[in-house]
Amino acid sequence: MLSKKTKYGIKALAFIAKQPGKKPVQTSEIARSENISQKFLESILLELRKSGFLGAKKGKGGGYYLIKEPEEIKMTAVIRVLEGPIAMVPCVSLNYYEKCDDCPSEETCSVHSLMIQVRDSTLKVLGENTLADLAVKEQE
Amino acid sequence: MLSKKTKYGIKALAFIAKQPGKKPVQTSEIARSENISQKFLESILLELRKSGFLGAKKGKGGGYYLIKEPEEIKMTAVIRVLEGPIAMVPCVSLNYYEKCDDCPSEETCSVHSLMIQVRDSTLKVLGENTLADLAVKEQE
DNA sequence: TTAATAACCTACTAGCCCGATAGGGTATTA
DNA sequence: TAATACCCTATCGGGCTAGTAGGTTATTAA
């Protein structure tokens, strides 16, 4: 299950991406438009800034803005930062690998090979989609 | 993330599937072989029986056995019973649909269309794999 | 008939994480 | 200099996961 944090984060990024021009967008505006708790959203945007997706400007007229072009932002990157591993099991995760304490061998594990297939198909979809694709969808 | 319950359930089913003949397998034997807490496994197998995947026989020489052929058991069905929805968001779930309380419209939601793609690719993989595929993997 | 076996059932719990909320501090701008 | 908006820390209720505990019921072999 996708956490609300990730869901809100993606929505916020898409909202910022579809803004005309590059002027900063305030947290309050995003929160209002997307029906998100403002305080919760603040912490999410902060994290996205620290991860290098967003830039911030303080004071009046401040807000958050995209650092890279929407076309350059793959959804795999966004989800890995907000949600963590994309794989359904740590033992098949590329970026958050962890050995199972039960299985003696990964080669003979029935779950392992299945989850690798799931991971790869998911990675393909999320790797093909960029923020630009989402922002366009939202405008139609 | 896949819960341990689902993981254990799949492993147990695969273990039963690869047994020679059709004689019942005891919970204790599966628990020992797969390093699973026996009591926890009991509750999982019970659920799999109630869902129609397994049959049970009480008393000495009893245990659990598959009701259908491994080739007929799709992994989508197993995971839906043990884990619940396959979709990452309730609003794109086929079997456990639930409307988001935030989004005003699903058509314009940026997350929605992305998650439909993820769901479909995952469904494809899990629909193509049956218990027979997993049991074979485990024997190699 | 009895004892052993193994499924079945109910109840409880420690620990973790999610989704916030609260209350400020700090930098920038008009 | 006052307003604005980002930044930071701390806290917390509720729900879920992954068990544990303790017993009941049905079946089989001796």
C-alpha cells in the first residue's frame, strides 16, 4: 500500500510542475487545492527539498519550486525517497536490500523469484513515467 | 510491502504442492522446514482452508492437502486472500475498491493513472504465475 | 476403549508505524 | 519593522503486525 505521505508528495510535485512559469508555490496553496493537512504537507515538501527535488524560498512571495525539469524526474526516484523500497520484499530490493532471516537460500525460495518478476515490471512502469507525464494528465 | 503472513502462506502452499503424492502435510513439518512459528502458521493454513485452497484432515496422519491442482492456483488469488488488495491505492483496486476522500475527480488525479499502470503490470505477472511454477522453482 | 495426534478456536499483547497536531524559530521581503 | 512562509522538534492516538498462550474437538492407532 502506498502511504499518504507518498501520495501527497506526488500530488504536490505534480501541482508544482503544472504551474505556469517557475515562480514558487506556497505550501498553503497546495494544501488547499489538494485537500491535504498543511502541517503534514510541510514535512513532506521539506523532505523533497532535502532530497534535491525542490528548491525553497523564504519570506513573502516565497514557496517551493522544481529544481529539475519535470521530464527529468522519474517516478522511481520520487517513490524511493518518500516510500522507500519499491520491491515487495527486502530480499529482492535493489536499493534497500536485506537478507531474510528465515530462507536458507534465495535461489530455491519460491517467493523470491516471483517477487523479482513483480519488482521488474513495477520498475519498468515507474521508470517510464516522469513527473511531466503526471502533470499533463492532471490538466486534461 | 508483503506481510510475513502472505510470505509464509505462499511458502507453505509451495511446500505442500511439491510433496510427492497427495497425502496430508502437518503444520509442524512445514513450520520446521520453512522456519516459521508453528502457531502463527496454524492460523494462516486455517485461513487458506476456509478460503478453499486447502483441505484438512484431523487426527494422527492428518494435515493439510491441496484441493485443486497447483497449475490451477493463480498467485493473484492467493495474494488477494492473504494480503488483500494488489493495487497500491484503494481507488484503483478491482476487488477492494474504495474512493479517496481527498481527490474530487479520479480522471484528473495524477496518482490514479500511474497506479493503474502499476496495478496492471503487477496483475499480469501474478496472473501468469501459478503455484506449480513456484513449486518447480523450489526443487531445482 | 483409550491414548495420542493434529487440526481448530478464542483471546491477548508488545511493539511499531502512520498520519497527523502543536508550538514555536528563522530567514526574507514589502 | 512587521508580515510572511519556510524550517525544526516533539508528541501522540489508533491501528496493524507478528506473534504467544491455552485450551477444545475430531480422528486414528494401539
